[in-house]
Amino acid sequence: MKNLISIADMSRSEIESVFRLTDRLRKDPFKPLLKNKVLAMIFAKPSTRTRTSFTVAMNHLGGSAIYLSKDDTQLGRAETIGDTARVMSRYCDFILARLFLHRNILEIADKSSVPVINGLTDLLHPCQALTDLYTVKDKLGSLKGVRLAYVGNARNNVTHSLMHCCRKLGVGMRIGCPDKLRPDPGIMKESPALFFRSPKDAVKKADVVYTDTWISMGQEDKAASLTRALRPYQVNKSLLKNAKKGAIVMHCLPAHRGYEITDDVMDGKQSVVFDQAENRLHVQKAILVMLK
């Protein structure tokens, strides 16, 4: 692995290596494998889990992280994105970027001389999807024969990266969403999945039921129309009855309780949401070590 931009660029063996290393680092979390290494974190979008988990990961591994908001750099303003990448490469050992346009992370990776990690773009969220499939494997014991059902707004970065990861690992992915909110056509071509208008059909006999916020960052002006269209796709106890008994429930957070997921499901026995959130830390440690 030279960079982590898209799971589509990874081989199955690379993903499995990330998972094996994650297991090791969970057992020995303070191993100084990145002593004196520095991670530059460029954030054009706000963050809770990505910023915190990567900062803690670097500290646990003996390194450090520098947080740079959109107001702290000249990224795309007084200098080109490529020039920013070149300069940051001279100072730091890794670059993490959380951006809007996917083409911007591609430009950073093209011009950087150090490993680049996609912390999220409008198109993809690879760190989240790797964590999600690691969590499924950890909870179910194996990914063989697993059926993962995603329900809700499927035209977002999490769904896209989940599609890539499920395809690479042989996990059957089913998507329940309105026709107008299907994933990006390019992603569907790369990593096909089964689509259902009915959320009940999507989660039928599923081992994993996954949802995400209905309104992504930048879609606030569409909140009312999206909420109306997606109300039937709420993950609640009634919908879960169609999944396998004991199916696990996932959400990448932040959750809008009472909208895409109900309190009783999010806080219920089938929910692994907060284990999933914790695993961001462990999986990202493995990603950093593999890229060093």
C-alpha cells in the first residue's frame, strides 16, 4: 500500500492484512511503531471520530498529529492543492485529508512524496468501510456467507466504500433505498449490489443491518424532501424483524435519533454502533503502520 484513497485500489490480501494487524494492535495498543513520525491532518470538513481517532492513534504509536482546518492552510486558495501537498511532504511523514471534492484528494496523492490517507470525500470514506467490515468479522467470527443490508440514503460516501469493501471480501450487499437515491453510477459499475425499493426486502435474512444519516454534509437545503422520501426506510424494531434473528445493527455516526434509526434499536442488544466507532481507532492504527 502506497496510499489509501479508495478500497477499489486495494487487493483482498491487503485488506485482510489490515484486519490481522488490527487484531494485533488491539492487544498491544501502545507499541511505538511510529516513533517520531508526524501525521498532517487537513480538514475542509468538520469531524469528531476521524480527527480524534487518528490523533489518538498517532499518540499510541509513538508519533504525533497536526490538525489543520480549512482556515489554517492555503489549500486551494493562495496556492495550488498540489503545491500544498509538496510542502507538507517535506515536513510530515503522512498526510490525511478530509475534503469535499474527490479530485482534490487525488491531486494531493499525485503530488505528495509521503503516504496519503483519504479521511473522507463526498465520493468515498474508505477508513469507515474498512472499520465496518472489520467489525462485522469480529462480531460474527467470519465474513463467509455474510449478508449486509444497507437501508436509507445510498448516494453517499459510506455506501460507496461499503460496496467496494463488500465486493473485495465476498460479502453480499443489499441496498434498500428510493430509486433517486441510489449510489453513484460509476460505483455501481465497479462494485454491483442488489437493490430493493422495499426496505423489508432489503433486510430479509440479513446478518447486518446498516444505516447512515439521511442528510449528508452539504445537503441541508434538501433536508425536508429527503426526510419525506426516506421515512419508510427508518431502522426500527419492526424492520429488524425481517432480518436474521440476532442480526447486528450498525451506524457510522453521527446518528439522528428518531429519523434514520430509533433509540430502542440504537441502544438495543443488537446494536454494535459504539464498538464500531471504537474500532476506527484500531483499524486506522493498522493503516498507518502498513503505510509507513
